[in-house]
Amino acid sequence: PAVVCVMAVFLVLAALVCACGAQIVRTQNGSLLLEVAGATLSLTPSEHTAGSSGSVSLASQQDLAAAISNTIAQTQPQINNAVLLINATTARVDSLGTSLTAALSFSVSAEILRATGAETVLSSMVASERSRALAAEGAAGALIASVQAAQTSAAIAQSSAVATEASLGIALAQTQSTLVQTQSLLTALPASGNMSALTRQVATLALCISRGQFADSAGNCFSPNTTSAATVTVAAAAATSPCPANQTAATLYCLPGFAPMTSSISACGAAPASPTSISCTAVSCPANSNGINVPSGCECNSGFAGIVAATSTAPYFFSNCTAVACPANSNGSSVVAGCACNPGFMGSVVASTTPPYFVSTCAPVACPSNSTGTTVPSGTCVCAQGFAGTIIPSRTPPYYTGGCVAVACPSGSQGASVPSGCSCLPGMTGVVVAVGFAPFYVSTCANVSCTAGMQGTNLVAGCSCLPGYSGAVTPTTSAPYYTSTCAAVSCPVGSTGTNVPSGCSCNSNYYGFVTPTTTDPFYTPCTPCTQATATNGSIILNQTLTVTQCGFTSCLAIKTIFPTSSDGFYYISAGVRGPLMVYCDMTTLGGGWTLFATKQSPTFLFLSASYNALSYSSINSDAAGQILPGASWTQVLLRFRSSWFPQYVVYNRASGSATFDGYMQGTATATCTPIPGWFKYDPYQGGRIPASGTSTVGGGSGLCLYSVNGISEDHGASDLWIDMWNGVDGTNNYYTSNFPAQAGTQGEKCIAGYCWATEPIWLMYR
């Protein structure tokens, strides 16, 4: 029965080691020291004796009962403290809890195994109690199952963040129930007998564990976290008594996590062993972990997953610290070696000592501005419509390369860019729409052609008002894509008509044409006749200019307006007869002479009583005429056509005779009378004759004026002024030195004493 009780106590104390923090230490003589809640009990094998009744005597049964009662009484506060401790260390429950569970499980399991060996020794010593010991073992097995169930519940509670306190509460409740059963067993022990050394060692070890400490062989408890000594000496128990019969030598062991500095020493043997103690040193934390040493507690380095647990066999620890692989969205060999976020992810991967043993902030970068899609690494980023470019994941900020650039507005449109909006240029119709494919826009901008009332190709190239219209055509961006201020210009000053495009005519005393133009004032104006600057008669040949606009009635009028005009044909106004082409002598005596008759044939009668339009422009052939009816004139000139014959005769009307005036104007005349008001020019006879003033022509009976014969001096006169008769003058008083009279021409074509058979004579007025 004693053996059975001892085994039961051992198993219960083992449960206390796990559940209540008790500590057990084995001494060299096989004794166990138990410390629970401040009470210490030493159990020594030599104190066992077999009574006749088979009972076991305990040397200090009362003390043991008191210690166990005290332990049971203090169980609930210890449980409460454990719960508070677990609450305070929730953040490390996954890693430290797992390590603690493994360590405690390993230690208790080792002690159970050793206890089983001790039980075997005791059984060999007390064969008579074997059957009871077996029964005790059955009861102990049930207790072991209870303790293991409590351990399992505690482990589950420690690894579960959601139900930690509840699970531990169940485990502690089971442990408390186990302690109650143990108390009942201990109470049933006989009042006398000795506790075995194994039971005492278990009690001592349980006591130290309950304090969170370790125990040495002397029954002393110490804290590894406050003791930095390299070795711990296990004190030897008294070894004055030899080992009991059939008891194998008990060996000294170092606590889990401590390595022996000397070989194991038997506590019992043929002779007492010397020395009777063993030196132990705390094992350093293994690779990939950190801490003071294994007994003090080691944890895997940051980035490593696993635990480090103390063991009693070399290398005196268990470690499975393994480098954690790089997490999702990162790359590298391991967290410890270094992980980098994948291209397109931003953040970092930092090693940690708590599961999952890293902190990863690798997060996918959102698709950048001007693009659509979810994230860069997903490959869904596509430039938005109107943007060109590509987006490629990268490891460096901003974690992508490339980008989306706004496409410029295409040709024929205006605006900052396609995404911000482009509009067709003024004068163009259509739209510009952003799309997601090259060239990233669709443009329908097209030129609008110039419309009616305009000139040009299209509005963009430029449309302008038609000639004769003022204003402008301005392209716009809305239909009809232009604004027009084109307006017909009114006929200018000096002209008559509705407007310039429909036609304007220059008024009297103006010459020229009103021609539509595209520049301000959008026409060429009429020119006042007083401002004319025509030369050489070129523009005067235009009858509209000289007759319709300016109304010239003589060559003298033209010469007055156009002082530089030369000899030639001009138009003048013949009154009701309309425009009349005339030949003008613009040289002799200052010019302005209008031709009105020509005598080419010797017998031709050069004066006519009726109007003959041809007589004013016929310069080489016979043409009978008269001074233009209605014309205002003051002189008459008679000259040869060719400048080779420079002689001429001039009649001044102011000092002349009305008879001669009428004769020149076509009045039928038949008379001979002196006619005053003459002068002539002959460079061979001294020039102007007389040098000044005028002379009277017609000596004797005078100057004969006959419509049917012509004009001639009286035969008794000099014949040196004018003879244009239709017959030969027999007096023959003409000059013959430089220009001798030709036979048969005397008196028919003679001017200033010179007769020329083939040279026409012009009659002109001004």
C-alpha cells in the first residue's frame, strides 16, 4: 500500500508540476524535493520500512499532509494568478505558449519515466506489495490521463486566441480536481511510515516549479533569469547508508537545459562515490534563436518559425527554428535573407518574432492617373481614352515605368489635348473624339467651302468678300462655321448707280471707271477731269473718258486738262451728235488745234455747208468740213501735214471778220474783201510775220471767199498768205528759192507763199 500511495503521490505531484508550477529535484540518493506554494517536503528511499501489516510508516506524515493541504488551499489563487499572467501575455501565446507546453510536457514526461523506473526499484524491493503497486499504477494511470487531458486543454487554450481563458479555466479545473483526488489518497496513507526518496524529490521539484524556478539536489530553488552563473552545483545528499538491496545506483542528472560539466555520478554503490555532486552549466541559445540561455528561455529569431525547448539529453534543447519563406506578393529566398515586394507592389517585408514571423506591407499599386484598371501588378492598367503610353510594373518608386501622356489635338483642331477636349478649327465642321486605340482619337474635322457671295477655296484657307463688297468673312466653330459682314459698297462720289458690284458710271467732269476691288475702299474711283494726268493721248482715245465723263468739246479742252498730251486722235463731245473722233495738233503754237477739213487734191473744195464727222479725223485724204457747230473757238490754223514744211498761217477771230467766220462754219459765201487778223510763220523768211500783232490779207479787191471755188488772194495781191483755189493762179508770186512752185499747183495748195502738190493742207481751229 505504501508503494501504491507513493506512486499516486508522485503522479499527483507531476500534475502539480504542470498545473501549479511546482518544482521537483532528484538528489544523488534518490530523494525528491517537492516545493509547492512555499512548503518543502523531502522524500528519502531509506525511510521506507515494511511493516508486518504491510503498511508504510511516514516520518513526517503530518508535515506532508499539512503541506499538501496548504497547496490545495492555495490552488485557486495560483489559478487566478495564472489566468492574469496569460491575459498579460496574450500577444505571445502562439509562440511562447507552444514552447512552454512543449518544455513542460517534455520535463513531466521525463520525470514520469524516471518515476516509473523508481517504482520498478521499489517493487523489486517489496515483492509482497507488487499486486498493490500494480493496482496503484492503474490508479496512477487514470491520474496521468487526467493530467494529460489538462495539458491538452491548456495547449489548446494557449494556441486559441479566441477561447484562451475559457480553455485554461477548464484545464485548471481538471488539475484542481486531480489535486483533490491526490489529497484524498494522501489522507488515506497510514499514520506511520516513511516517504520514499523519489516521492520527496518529486515534491521538491514541484515546489520550485510552482514558484517559476528550478531546484538543485539540496532542495534549493533558484531563478534562471536572475542567476547568471555558468554552472549550478547539485548538492549531494547524505550517503552514509549503502544502497538498499536490489536497488540500482541512482544517477545524478542536470536539469533540462543544463549540460553536465562532469560525468554522471552514482549516488549509491559498493562504496560511496566521491565527489557526491555534479556541476551543470546552462546551455546557450542555439542557432537562429536568442535569449540568455536555454533554461532562461530562448525564442526563435525574427523571421524564424518554431520553438526552443529545454531537454535533459544532449544537446539539452530541442529547436526547430526555421527561416520563414517570403510571403505572398514578395520575392526572395526567405524573410531572414530578405524579401522584396514584387514589381508593382509598394511596401516592405520585415522579420518578426510573432506569427507569421514577418510584417508585410506589400500592397499592389493602384493604376496611375490617366489610366483605367485595378492595380499595376494585375496588368489591367490601360491608358484612358485620349492618352498614349504603357504601364510596366517596377520595383522602384512609383513602382511602375512608363505612363499615360495626353495626345495633342490633331491637325485641323484646337485645344490643349484630346482628353481635355479638342474642337475643330474655326471654319471646319466635325468633332474630335477620344478613343482607346492609336492614334487615340477620331477626327471628322473637314473644311467648309466658301459659299455664295465669297471668293476663296475654304474658310480655313481664307474666304473674302467679293470685289465691290466691304466687310470680312470670319471662320467660327459653330454652324454655318463663319460670320460674314460682306456688304455691297455704294457707288462712290462722282459716279451714278446702285452699288459697286452692280455697276457705277462716272458722272460728267469725271473720267475713268468704277472697278470693284477686294481692298478698301473696294473700288477704283472716278477721277475728276481737272486731276487727269494722261500723256500721249493713250487714255484720251477712250471716248468714255474724254466724252461721257469729262465732256471735252475740243482739242484745246483736252490740252488744257492734259498739258503733256501729244499730237494724235482724241474723242471729243459733238453735243447732240455724240462722241466725235478728232485729230489734234498738240504742238503748234502750244497745241489744242482741232482738225475740221483736209485738202489733198488741188481742185478739191475743202469747206462744206453740212456736218461731216469724217472731216475731223481724216489727215491724209480730202475731207470737206466746217468748224464743229456750236464749238467755241478763237483761231483758225492752216498748215501742211508734214513737219518738213513748217510754214503756217493763223487767223485771229477777235480781230477778224464775221464774213470769214461764217465761211469757216459752212456759210455759203461768194465775196472778195480784205480780212484782218492774220499772222504767218516762215522760218525761212524771218519767222513770225508780222513780228507782233496781225495783218490784213487781200490787197486789191481783197481775200476772195467762194464756197464753189475756195479761198484765194486777189490776183493783184502778193500770193504770199493763202491760195487754196480750185484752179491755177497765173500770177505766180510765190517763193521759189527753197520751195519753188511746182507746175500746175500755183494757187491751189499754197500756204505762206509755198505750194506743195502732194502734201495735204489741214484746216484746224482752237
